[in-house]
Amino acid sequence: MGSRQRKHPVVGALIALAVLAGCAFPGGGGEDPTDGASTSASGESATMPTEVPSWLLECGQEDKGDRDQDLQLTTLDLTQATWTMPAGFAAASGYVEDNPVETLHSEWVAEPTAPPLPSLNVINVVIYTGVDWADLADGCGRVPLEAVEEKLARYRDQIGAQPLGEAQMTTLAGLPAIGQEIGLSSYDYTGYWLFSESQLLHLYCQWTDEAHRVTILAGCDALAASVTVPGA
């Protein structure tokens, strides 16, 4: 879920995410932050096997109704994801992820400049590693939606958040993802959770007042639309 931030002398807290379209869980250009596309960190791209395993050939043969009860985990390296800075936003400093829900790999934060808003009104991308699905993922890399909701509920408990709506199935970078609106004491946010078997890319955008929501979500929509993962 969205991670709570610690307020430092300059600024404090983090993010949330764009409103997502999709079916509910139960049923289912901006400027670059640097001279090029923003990236979470360097790393080696995931390699694909030269031969397709026999079990993978059977993965597309299940009934769609069964697949609607699962989340397909990506096999791609989420640490290689890139995105671009939305128009009207700039890189923000002074934000620290003080309550990571998994092993923190990297974080990226931007704040609106046109118009500027008070601190905590930001958009964010956090990438985690060390995600453990235990034996919940099947041979095709699918996890039951119930298990996903349990993991998201644990994240919410860890940061003291409450769901403001049902989790939604959606896509990010063209890959299956989960979206949900979340409430905390200092701000609300909307976020995407894109999972692999061991990584999580969490894009979220937060606002402290309903008057700031439109500005934040406009940047959030642009940010989410710009995310790419090599191989997707």
C-alpha cells in the first residue's frame, strides 16, 4: 500500500495514485525529470528461457472465469521501469520513506509547480524487492486475488491506513496491476500495485485537501500513462 512518510525540516511524507478503472476485486507529456526518461535504478534485465516449459504452454488453457480470480504476476524486472515527469511537476526533495512495506529498492517523488501546493501533495513511485508469495503462486505465475487482498491489507495495517473503496484490477505499463484509493490521517491517495514474484512497483499520488485532488490526479494520470517496463 501507500507508504507513510516522515516529515523532515524541509518537507515530509509521500504519495498515492491515479483513479483506476477496472472490475472490482470480488468480481474480478510531460518533461523528463532529467535529460532522459526517469528510471528507478540500474540493473540487469530479466532473461527469458530459450525453450518454453511444458507447464507454461498449458497456462492459457484454463477457463477465463478461473483466471478472473487470480492476479498474473509479471516475470519482468520492475527495477528497470522508466517513466517521465508530468507537465507542471518537478522533482521533490526532503521526502523519506520511513515505513517501507517491503525491502526498499528506490523511490522517486515529484511535486506540482503549476500551481505549487503545500507539502505532502505529491506523486511518487516506490520500488520494493523481497516480496514473498510463499507457495501461493502457481506454475503459471498467478496468485489468487484473496491472497493479494490479504497482502494489501497487511500493508494498510502497517502504515495505519484505511481503504476508501474496493481494490480494482487494472493495468500499469500494460501489465496486470491492482488499484485502490486509501485514506490516512494526513492525506488520501490513489495508487497502483504492480507485482512480480519478488518485486513490487507502487505508484501513488496523494492530496491533503479535496481542493488539491484535481491537480494531483492530473499529474498522476500522466505519470501512470508514461510508465514502461522493458519487455512489456
